[in-house]
Amino acid sequence: MLVLTLVLAAIGFALLVAALTTGSVLWAWGCIVVCVIGAVLLLVSALAMRRPDNDAPPPPGRHAKR
């Protein structure tokens, strides 16, 4: 998912350059839409990585049940 976010950032940058060179508002809105989608994907990926895995056994240590 992080690779997709990076690809969306590159597409957003290309749309930004196109909007600045042509002066078109449509390219600028396309850049905004693509960047918002990329930001949402990045947030979802970060939240998915923070979620604890309930199926994993507890790490061995002093407080581990046997």
C-alpha cells in the first residue's frame, strides 16, 4: 500500500506541474484529488500497522504464561 501511495504522490506532482504550466484549474483539482486519496491510503496503512496482532503468541519473558 505504501508503494501505491508513492505512485499517487508522483502522479499528483505531475498534475501539479501540468496545472502550473498550462494554467488550468482542472489539472489543479486533479492534483488535489489524487493527493487526498494518497493521504487517506497512507493514514490507513499507518493505522493498520499500529493494530496489535491478537493471534500472535505473547513474547517469552518473565510474565509469559506457560
